[in-house]
Amino acid sequence: MSIFVDETTTVVIQGVSPTSQGLYHGLRNRDYGTKVVAGTNPRRGGEVIEGIPVFASVKEAVEATGATASFISVPPPHAAAAIEEAAEAGISFVVCITEGIPAQDEARTYNRLVQEFPRTRLLGPNCPGIISPGKCNIGITSGDIAMPGGPVGIVSRSGTLTYQALHELSQQGVGQTTCVGIGGDPVPGTNFIDCLAAFEADPDTRAVMMIGEIGGSEEERAAEYIAANLTKPVVSYVAGVTAPPGRKMGHAGAIVSGSQGTAQAKMDALSAAGVTVALNPTEAGERMVEIVKALP
Amino acid sequence: MTENENETENETENEERIAVDLYEYQGKQYFARFGIPTSPGGVADTVDEAVVQADAAGYPVVVKAQVKVGGRGKAGGIKLAADAAEARRHAEAILGMDIKGHVVHRLWVEHASDIAREYYASFTLDRPAKLHLGMLSAEGGVEIEEVAATNPDAIARLHVDPVRGIDRGAVADWVERAGLDEAARAQATDLLVELYRCYVDGDCDLAEINPLILTTDGRVHALDAKVTLDDNASFRHPEWAEYAATESEDPREVMAKEKGLNYIGLSGTVGIIANGAGLAMSTLDVVNQVGGSAANFLDIGGGANADVMAAALEVINADPAVRSIFVNIFGGITRVDEVAKGVIEALARVDLRSPIVLRLDGTNADAGRALLAPHLSDRLLSEPTMLDGARRAVALVGS
């Protein structure tokens, strides 16, 4: 099994045109085997682009194709509205990779989803997406570096480190159930705890790798959750031990201020929760391989 | 003043990202857009201008250094002046003053207030709660972290649902809970509603007033302003262009900014280039773990074409402290063979002072390494993993 997306997931790409990012990634996802069933574009309803039927709205796309998931990579000024349009149309899993959405828009959209569309889960924004190897890939992750069959679930706040984690495991012959990139924005639709809970409930996931980053307190909260709820082994790596304090390093979420949110504080909290904490991505891969080999 | 603004514009023509922390005077001007009362005052870049502003504000005045660092008062950067002669003396002393490494180039001169009480007020995002958070305290004028640590009950909190927005009745209750003086409550309630509007409609990450004061003649207004703008929202705030001053005094960062690179200067000897902020941070960590120190943080983003790579190498090459360079690229969508071609082309364009270690991994890594093979030398090395690459780059520092 896998979490959030699998071989039954059907995807609508929001904002397709022959030159859009959405189409580019959507076609890559389709090549991987993802069931891409529709696209949307208010000015191109009725067209077929690269074999993908285009509808004027998500609502029409869902009515015609029964799509269950959507993929959004539209520019920041339009992204929040696109997420809400998907939720209004009944989409249950929305992946938004758009980087640079204003925090005020994110906060408002997140709360609107929680209040009005509790059955819609948002992944992102500003995330690489999700891949259940061999079944479904929504986003920008390269399918080549993932390996089907489990038993490891991956959840990560950082884009390139997500790839790094997949690569480290696949190279050692250790597969993944699902790899979720939650993104580093201030108000992520899906957080570590959501993924940890889903991995705990998934019988095929037998160990979890968690990649964190400086800033915020999500890793500390995840540590508390792991201590109280997880029966499966967790290996973690937190990037940014040597990051200079008080500087933004490209991610809105990765801000260090004072002693709060430092990589060290996060690693300490995770260690105290019984998590195997590695000092770099390679070591995290090695620890996970050892754990998987020792599984009964 | 006009002259100086023109200068600022010229300097920042190529600026893409906008400085997010506003100076006090900018914060006060931002507050004014939303009807939040502040003391009458003006900006001065010279001693003569300071006296003109002081005359206009009305004595006594306060002459305040405009630097983005705390502890201005203790450093002598905030002075009270009873008349023009005193304002001139203070302006002379403060302009050019070095406050914790920040040189004062600009003053804010405002009419001095007769303070009866000092409060604290702010709005920011409570990330764990995913709601907006207002904080209000009757014990303002000091570091709020100190109040939070020693007397947490002295801070009244108000969570605001971003969908529903703020409710004036809830704000009035909040003001009462915080224990603001009776005389200040109605005005403070109005001001806080405006502060929330400034925070939301003004796309602030933080809108903070410390101190918010009650004057002896019963008026409530902002005596300081700390505003941090969310640069992601700059597309809907053309008026923010005036804040796009060159912030950095680090020549490496200025150069990187001109080339549109996400660069932060550090004090070490290993120049770092990586794709993705997470991988770049991780590269710093690994270099540190194997006994080295990074000269910089540099994220060249998802792709790694020859132009971006050449620009990155030029910036690193210009840093005299750099003794070796570690390029750490993980090819996902951008395949490693494409990255390798970009690196080879970039190396042909830039005459590097330091040896360079490449770690190229990910999709098509074997093809990429094969492309690099004929170019390898004791000045251009390739390592298969991040750790090996970091070790090699650190070893080269001493060579």
C-alpha cells in the first residue's frame, strides 16, 4: 500500500496550455504511469492537448472524468484561487508546487479548506509533490530515483533533500511506499504529523524517514507525536546545523531566530523521542538501510 | 531628500527581491497609510536637514538613528533635543555613528512625546496554530521576549481566523484583558483594528509597535514601528519599490544579487554551490562536519545551466577567502549529463583561482561523470558522494 495517492488516483492538471509548467510536469507524471485524466484552462475548454481533454473549470473536469486529485503549478497571484477552486469542485487531494504565494493568502486558503472542505487535503504549496513509486507521481520528483515496493515512507520539508533521500535508499535496494514533500512554507496544507499518522496506519510502511529543516517548530511537534503514537522506527535528518542565525536561506520557513527553531534543538527533540538522528543525508540513508535489514 | 531617493533607485535598478525589514521611519510611513497615529516627524540625511525637520516637528524633538538593529538607545543613537542648537549637535554625533556594525546614514526626527504609559502591540502569524496572532501588553517599552519569559501573563493574546477576520468587540475585550489604562482603551481598540488591517492588507509578516504609548494629554499612538513585509506579496504592492534599497554592505552579496543568485556570505574558506536551499544548507553542514568551513551559501535552484553556473563561479571566484570550491548538484528533472555540460561550459568561461570539486549525482549520473572524465585534473576533481566531495574540498584548502 501507500499513502494519499496510488494506482486508483486520477489527476486533473489545473492551468494547461501548450507552454505551461503544468503541462510539462503533467506529461512527465503521465509518462511515469500516473492517470492524468484532464486539464483545465478557462480559455481552452473543449480542446485536447497532448491527448489530455481540457475543461474550462475543475468542476466540469470532475463531472466529466471523476478526477480525484489535482495538480497546481500556476503563478503565485493565482495559486490560492486555484486551490480553492479544486476544493469547491470536490477534489480530495490537491498538490500545489507553486513557490512564492503570499503568506496571507496561504493562511486564508488553509483555514477556508479546514472550515468548508474538510475532505480536501492540500499538499504544499511550495513542495516537490508526492510519489508512490510504481503507482502514482504528482509533482516534480524524478520517478527514476524512486523504487517501488516499500517498506520505507519518506516525509520531507526540503525539495532537493527529498530526492537525495530517495536516491540514498534506492541505491541500497531499499524501496519506498510513498515519498511526500510537504514543502517549507509557513502554512503547509499537510504537515509532518499528518504524514506520520498515515504511515503509521499503512501496513506496508514499516519504517519512516523524516527530513527536516531549520525554522519553525514543526519538527519539535512531530517529535512529540512520534513519542506518543509511532510504533515504527523513524530515522531523521535536519538540515541547517551550520546555518547563520537570522538569515533567510531561500525558504520562507527556514528562518532561525535565537535558540528556537535551530537544527540542534530539533535534533535533540527527535533524539529524545527515540528517533535515530543522522548528521547528513548519506548517514540517514545508511541508518535506514540497517534498520530495514533488521526488520523481522 | 529627493536627490537621495534618485540615487537609491539607480543603485537598485536590477533588484528583483525586496528588502523585507523596514526602517523605523518606513514602518511609521507604512502605518500612516492605514491611519495608525504616529508622532509628527521627518527623515534627514544631513545635519542641516535634521534641523529643518526638527523645526517643522516642533521642540522638544527626538533624533533617532535609522539602523536595522536593536539597542540604538543604549548605543547613543537616540537623543532628546530642546532646541535647534541641540538638535544640530545630536545629528552631528549620530550621523556616521557605527551601531553594532551598522553605520548610520539616515535620521528620523520627530516631536518628543510626553509619555504617561508604554504598551506593546503586534500581529504576526502563529505558524503552529495556523491563525493570526495578536499580542498586547500593558508592559511595553522593553524587550517583549523578556516580558514573555519573566511574566508571561502580562501578554494578552488574540487569535484571529484569517477567513472571518477581526471583530471590533473581540478587540475591545482583548484590550481590557491586557489591562490597558481606561483612558487608552477606546483609542487603542481603534488603533489595533487598523494595525490588523495594516498587517493583512499590507501583507506584513510582522507589524509591531513597541512602545505603543498613552501621552499625558490622553492620546494613544505608535512611538516605534517594526514592520516586516512578505516579499512574496510584492506583485500586488507596486508602492514597495521605494523600499528596494541595497541592504547588504557585503560586496560578495551585492555582486550575487546583481546576478540574481540566492547567496549569503559567510566567513569560511570553502566556496559552496548547490541546487536547492535544503541541499545547500546540507552541504554547509557536511563541510563543517568534516572539519572545514563554508565561505558562503549559494543555491542555484532546480536547474543548473551554463549561464547560472558561470555566474555562480564568478561570484565565488571573487571572494579572496575562498581556497577551494565544492559544487554539489543532485540532478532530478535536470539530468546530470545536462548539468555536466553546463559545468564544462561555465569552467571554460571563468578563470578559477581555486581548485574545484564536483559531486554530481542523480538521474543519468554515469553519463554525466563520463562527460566530465576528460576534463578532470588536480584543479578539477570529481567525487561520487556528498561526504567524499566535502572531504576532498576541505583537504584542498590546506594545499
